[in-house]
Amino acid sequence: MTGLRDLGKQLRGKLYEVLLCLGLAATAFMFIPGSNEILEIKYTMAVLFATALGAIELHKNGIKPFANPWLPALIAFIPISLYMAPDPVFHFAGIRVHYFWSWEPFALALIFMLFIASVASHPFSSDDVNIIMKLLMIFASFSAGYMILQFFFADQFMIPLEKYIYGRGQVAGFVGNPTLASPYVAMMVPIAYYYRSWWLAALMVIAVILSDSQMAYGALLVSCIFYFGSKAFKYEKGSPNRKTLYVLTFIILISSVGMLYGFKDHIHDNERFKMWKLALKDVNAEITDGQLKKKYPYTGRGIGSFRYAFHSEHPGEDNTPNGFWQAHNEYVQTAYNLGGVGIIIFFASIVWLFLKRFQYHDRRIRALMASFVCIATNAAGTFVWQVGTTMFATAVIVGLLHNRTIGEFR
């Protein structure tokens, strides 16, 4: 009994760290076999754990001042954008409903801002950060291994989707979709490089290539160039020599070029470019608001409006309806929702992070930054920050990059 009481005390003392690790596991692996609601399950787990962790840190340690001024500024701008957005006319039971689509994403932004701030504030030890980073790498490696098995049709749990890729298995990982599973695996490759886990890195690279997600292996290439190039391949004790590093990067480069051979003919945008052009054009388009026609280029249509407003204006044809419920580009969708001011603030928060945090001589910071570069590059071609697995992992990495435990800001 004494041992159990001691264990209970230790767990209470490390409650935040334990829940954070459980959150990483739940968002990575939790699913219901055969269910087509996998994304909803991941999303729910991400929101629940982010809310709990933010509340626990607020209660136990309080939230310290957040160094990056632009992320809180973005949160503060959301209600301003919403207030200035065109007023939709919807009635429910005789009551006019305003912006019903905005409250959930606004609450989500508040929850994840609190979560990121809690990770940035928490007094992690160096060992704690080490455990978190290793778990990120290990969980992604498990997903990569499962994706490789899926390629050879060794899959028991996920629904087969042969309509996407013929003659091979559906490399969907535990997320249920190749283009959403591969960014999660790809973003952890720089962390494997940091730990010199070359076999795990190779496993993850193979899984990303087999997924046939052009955004994922393109983003992986960018992050590897960032990680190794930022150090100019400087030799470090215990790390592979320059030739090894060149070979690794060369393999990734050749694989990517092989997939993209004949660039224009083989790149699969799946109408992304068309939809992005329409969305960006809509940012400065005239909208009838009451008796007036107005434009909303600075403050946008209001958070969450893309899913509804964009479809009402671009429904597609009867035989080919518009299936873009997300813009498949987080930056375009942010510009649509929050306008020019919102996207500038968003980019400013990223630029601030690079200017204040990046230190080429610190391998741990370089690995975390390269991981963020990978997922931020993926965000330009798919909706990774609307999927629970990559939402939660990105928030943890961004929070760690704002935490002084891993080093002081420049």
C-alpha cells in the first residue's frame, strides 16, 4: 500500500507530463475499427486533452507571460473579424441566428492558445522534454510501420479505399487517409535525426514515400534541407560524417524527384489550385450585406465561414458538386476567414518564432524547428491543423519552442 501511495504522489506531481504523453498516444492511435468517423475521434481526443492540460496548468502553476506577441494578437483579432464580417441571414424557430459556424472554431482557437501557452509555461525538466520528443518519434515510427504493412495489404482495421489507389494497399496509418497520415510521420523525421535513430528515420521516410502524398514527401525534403543545411553539414562528435548526410538527403531528393517526374503531368493538385484561386478572389469580392454591397479584404468573412460561405457561392455542378469542405491550404483558408490583417498576423507569429528561437548550434532546437517547418509546409497543401493528430502534435512542438527550458530566446 505504501508503494501505491508513493506512486500516486509521483503521478500527481507529474500529472501534466503524464496527461501530455497520454494525449500524444490518444491522438495518434485511438480509433474504432471499421469506423468512418476516425477524424472525429482524433479531433475529440485533441480537444479534450488540450482543454484538460490548459486547465491543469492554469490551476497548478499559472500561465507565465507568453513571449510571442503575435499569437495572442491573432486570438484578439478573431472577434474583431467576426464583428466586422458580413451578417448572414439564417432563421431557426423564428429566431435569427448569427454566425452559428464561428463559435466552435473560435472556442477551438482559445483552447489551443491556452494549451500552447501551458506547454510554454510548464516547468519541464530536460528529461521531461527528452521523453516527450522520444515519444513523438516512437509513436510516429509505429504509425510508419503500420503504413508499410498497409501497403502490402496487411491491414485489419481501416476501411479499404481502393478508389484512391489501385493495385496496392491503402497507406492510411491510424488516421485513415494517406494525405493526412503521412504529414504526421514526416514531421517526426527530424526528431529521429536528432536522436541519431537512423533506422527509425529510414522507416518513416519509406512510409511517407509509399503514401504517395506529394505534399508530405516535398515537406519532408524541405525540413531535411532545413535541419542539415542550417548546420552546413558541420561534423559533430558521434554523428555521421558529411558523406552519410549527403547520401541521406540525396536518397530523399531522388525519391521525391522520381515521384514528381514530368512535374506538370504528374503533380496531382485535385483541383486545389482552382479552389485556392476562387477563395483568394472571394477575399476581395463584393458581398450583398443588407441593402449594400461591401468588400471584406481586411477582416475576412469570419472564422469558420469557409466551410459554409464558400460552398454557398461555389456549389459546383449537379454531377460534380464541390467537395472542398476545407481549402486544403491553411494559409488560404485563414486569409478567407480572417482577411489580410489576420493572415499577416498569423505569418508574423511564425516569423517571430524563427527570428527569436532558431539557434543553428543547438541540435534540439534545430530538430523541433525542422519538425515545425515540415508540418507548416504540409499546411500549404492540406488541412493538417484541422486533424486531431497533427493539431495536437503541432501545439506541443510550438509550445516547447516557446518554453525557456530548451534554451533562452535570442
